[in-house]
Amino acid sequence: MSSPTSVPYVNIAALNEDIKAELLEAVSRVLDSGQFILGREVEVFEKQFAPLCGVRYAVGLNSGTDALIFALRALGVGVGDEVITVPNSFVASTSCIVLVGARPVFVDVREDYNIDTSLIEKAITPRTKAILPVHLTGRPADMAQILDVASRHGLWVVEDCAQAVLAEYQGQRVGSFGAAGCFSLHPLKTLNACGDGGVVTTNDEAVYEKVKLYRNLGLKTRDNCVIWSGNSRLDTLQAAILLVKLKHLHRWTEKRRFNAAYYQKALAGIPRVQVPLDQPHERAVYHTFVIQAGARDKLQQYLQDQGIGTAIHYPIPIHLQEAASNLGYRVGSFPVAETQAKRILSLPVYSELEQWQLEHVAEAVQRFSPRSER
């Protein structure tokens, strides 16, 4: 019989409860102002988010998916083009490519779940227009190698930073390496709205101006439409909430890193359990803490029986999704990503975890290992 969940996989309510008075005050100010569409808070949030990522510009949008779509569109990626990316991310990392009319081209990943840079050049064709690395789990991809390949072949780089606010590669924040960085502000992200949201970051003024047009129906002024587009504005209410959360983001991130470090030490050396480890050149933010286990499904059930919530990110690689059937890939096309999909398990790592909960999770994984057949 399963016990009550004493360590939920996520606990969004606890995060918001800690700052509820601040959030309500911020929402109240917007309600009193009556400025609900592209109000002052949106501009203030953009001006704070840009330097946080080490760039000149940031544009608030209604989702991380639209951030990816608009970044590609602003760089001229469209019908007949190809974009190189990975098959082990959330589907939005690929759907954005399809939705601008281009073709996704996958390459396999490394043990850190990020793109295997040694395979990128083999995937380049005359139709390749961009590389779209994903900083999966909050760990930065190998941007030096990616930028080198992109520079030699004249390709754009668009970073999928959905899980990686504040992550760093060689001391530089993600979202500042490529022509554009794309962030999600979904409630499950490390910087999260109370609803949906996204951001495009860039140092390119032309990209910045185009994305601003794309988010607001192509309107240059209230009465002057210069390009066909839709509505993807970041709500003023959400911007006000995000401004409150920005003040706490560094503290929350350090707590995630503390939790990850605890797991790394506590779970080190357990037979056939692989734990992610920070590299000297990176500062991971651990949107997810993903271990690998040979008996993953048994481990997940055992943890559930101990009242511990877990998740799998993601059990079906994108190239094996029904929507990708026309791309010509099959089982075995990307063996590393496919093997990982059968072994990966995300443990709770959010900043509100208490010490006893961390200990409970670690001890449960330790107890499972010697009693389970591999």
C-alpha cells in the first residue's frame, strides 16, 4: 500500500506562500492602475531581465514556445530551411522549428543530456540555417564548440534556455551566446509566473524590434500594422508577479544548487545509479535533478511507496513521437538519447524542500539499491 506523499515532486504553492503578501500587493497595484496590456510592469521586467542574462534587450511574451518561434522567425528561418537540435527535450524545442516551416534535424546527446557537439557538423547540409541547443535540466550546453561550428558554417544559434535561467558557461549567462535566447516562465520553471510567459533575449537590435512586432499583431503603432502576426503579449499582471519573484531568484537558485549538492554527495557510489555532477566550466541551476538507474521503473514505484514524488523528463524522445513520423527517424537513430529515456528519473529538487525531505529521498534511493535486481 502506498503511503501519503511526504515529498511531492513539486510544491508551487509553498513557493508562492512564502511571498504571498508581496505578490498580492503587486497584483493590487496593477488592478488599481487598470493597465492590463503592455503596462509599465512589462517594460520594467524586460529592463531587469536583460542585464540578468548579460544582454542588451529582452522581450516579454506569452510563452517560451512563442519565444522560440519568434526568435527563429526574426532570423529569417522558414520554409525549406533546416535547424539542428536534440531529440530528448520537451516537444516545444522541435515544434517551434516546424511551426516556422523549417525541418528539424536531430543529433544525439552526451551523458549530460546536452547536444553532442562532435556530431553537429555531420548533420549540416546546404539547407541548414541554425543550431538550436537546449540547456536541458538547467545545465549549459557546450557553447564554445557550438559557436565555433556555427561561425565556420555561417549558421545562427538560438538557445533554448527554458530550464536554465541564471545558468552559466565559462562565467557567462545562457541566453547571451547566440543570436537569441529563449526562456519559459511556466509555473514549473525556476523563475515562474502564476500562469504562462516567455522571454526572448538578444544583443541584436533588429531581432529585438522584430520580436516586439510579432508579439503585438505586427503593430508598429496602434493604427499601423507593418507585418501579419498574432497576439503573444506578456500580461501585465504576470510581469508584476515576475518582478516580485526576480528579487528572490538568486536565493531560490542557490537553494536548488544546495539540494543538488546534497544528493550528489549522498548518492555517490550507489551501484548502477548515475548522478549528475557539475563540471568546472559550468554553473548548473538544476531545474531538474535527473539520475539514471538500471531499474528505473522499479525505483520510481519504490519511491512512490515511500511517499516520494518523481517525474520522467522525457520518456518518449521527440523523434519517436507520432508527430515526428514524417521525419524518417526510427528506433535506434539516436542511441544515447533512447537509452537515457529508459533510465532517467527526476528527483524533487525545488527550493522549498526541507532537510528531512532531502534525507528521506536520499535514504530511500540508498535502501532500494541493494535490494533490487539490476
